[in-house]
Amino acid sequence: MATKIQAHVDDLTAMGQRFVDAWHRAQAGEQIDEAHVTFLSFQAMTETLSPRRLELLRFVRQHGAASVRELAASLGRDYKNVHQDVSALESGGLLVREGRRLSAPWNEVQASIKLASP
């Protein structure tokens, strides 16, 4: 599994092109070990990767969490807010849930913002 995830602010066409490129490289026999998440706007990325959510991701990366309730207690935060943060990060592919257990398998999140189409 990839140790970093690449977060892009881009459009659906570019997201699809990354997928197709990886598919072709895999068909050619290349080992593909990369992970991407695409946000359609800078605002969506910064809302998803807010300072509190990055703190949560770092904590889960370092310590793991058996449940959202345990995570909220460990962070000293309200359960409802942590649950919302976990849902947003999970929907964005940045946090992984197996049963109740949470993990952040990435050592690094790299952000890329496209300014112009090629």
C-alpha cells in the first residue's frame, strides 16, 4: 500500500485521466502503488483537511483508534464533532475504517492545486 496519498484540486476529467493512466501502466506490467483523492474546489479541500481534521489524522496515524468514541476521548473532543470529522475524512478516502477500528495508513498527504489546463 502507498505510504502517501496525493490530494488534488482538479476536475472530473483530470481525475478520470489519472485513473486511465494508472490502468494503462498496470496493463503494461508496471506495479502501481499510489493513492489519489480529488477535490473539485480548493474550498472543499480546505474544509476536509481543516486543522482539526489534520490533527485527528495525525493522531490516528500514530496511535490508531478502536472506535470513534475512543478517538473523541483521546483527543478530548466532543463525540458528535469527531464523528462528523471522521465521516468527512472517511468519505474523502483519507481515513480507513475496518469495523469500528480507524486507521490513517498514510505517512504523508501531498496537496496539488491545478492552476490551468494543459
